[in-house]
Amino acid sequence: MILSCFIIDDEPLALALLESYVNKTPFLKLTGKFSSAISATSAVQSTPPDVLFLDIQMAELSGMEFAKIVPEKTRIIFTTAFQQYAIESYRVNALDYLLKPFSYAEFLLAANKAVQWCQLNLQANGETEKKGKDCIFVKSDYRLIQVELHKILYIEGLKDYLKIYMENETQPIVTHITMKAMEEMLPENQFLRVHRSFIVQTDKIKVVDRNRIIFGKTHVPVSDSYKEAFNEFLKNRMI
């Protein structure tokens, strides 16, 4: 597997070192080299790479800010001299965090993570296509997790991530994806959005109490914006 990659760093020596590391790595192909995040903005949108080696502290637009506009298919590996950004890097779904100065061995370990991720993603896409809509794959930390649709009770959307609550599971699956993207992945005849922050599986609805759907001790609200669609769903199933 050959992965396309961009490198972005405003220090000429760091940029040259990264380029040398990429060029000596057989499974990486350098498709973009930039001395600022601003200069890379157009390219990362038009031809997003598989991997982006990204400095954090840069003038005008920081790497952390730039990461928020990088297409989801691109895996980010931060390269920085500042350790304090490590936790924040995972909030923008970074694959790894290399602290300068780093060796080629450390670079190679991070690059191998990108290869493993892409291989898992390809495998997951193949499995999903084969299984149709019986399951989906979601990203959680560094892993791809297969989620059987018939076991989902409801999905809760939070600020930067979703929680998928499953039947007979005590802990939800946490994944970084928008509610809109998740809604588009789910079969319309099986799932219903009832609130800006909640999607429910209709077959799992057992009790409705005053515009609230009861799942054990959890009460999922039905908001005014989705009440008409929910009432229509109930009407079609009432005796």
C-alpha cells in the first residue's frame, strides 16, 4: 500500500528533514510540501492526501486550527516542539503526535500507524459493502469497531462526538462523527431522529411517556422540531 502525504512546516530545516524521511520510506509518496498552513488550504481540499505531517505553531494559521478543515479521509500526524498540545491533538482526531526533535525510527512508527489505519479502513469498507446495512463500522480511538444495527438502542450526539448505546452493553461506543453523517449511514426505515441530539431505533421503542422515549432509566426527549415525524410514526403503529 502506497500512501500519499503532505508535509507542512514553517521551519525550512524541519521541512527538509521531513521530506528526507518521506523519501526514504517506501510506502509514502510526497504529493505536497508547504511552508505554511495558509498555502496548503486549497490543495488539501482539492487533492486530500492519505496522511498529513503537520506542524502546530505556525504564523497566521496554526496547525491545530488547520486540522479542523482537513477532510476526514486524511490522517493527521502532528510534528511539533511543544508537548502541551498532545491532548488537544486527539480532539481533532490526530493519528499520532511526534515531539521534535524526533528520529527516523519514531517517524517510521507513526507512518506505520497510518498504513495500519488505511488497511483497516479498506477492510471495513469491504465488509460493510458485503454485509449491506446489517452493520456499520465506526472509528473509536485508533480502532474500527463493527456495530450491528439491530443491537443499537439509541445514539446521543454531544459537542465533538457521538455515543452509540447498544443492547445488553453497559458502556456506549464513542466515535468522532457528526449527527448528520451518522443519520445518512443509517437505514431510514429503521432509525428515526427525534431530537437534535438523539436518534433512536424504532423497533426498540417500548414505552413513550409525555414526549419522552423510555430506555430503562434513560428518558430520550422528542423535541418540537421532530414531533410531527414522531407522531406520524406512532400513528402508523397504533391500534
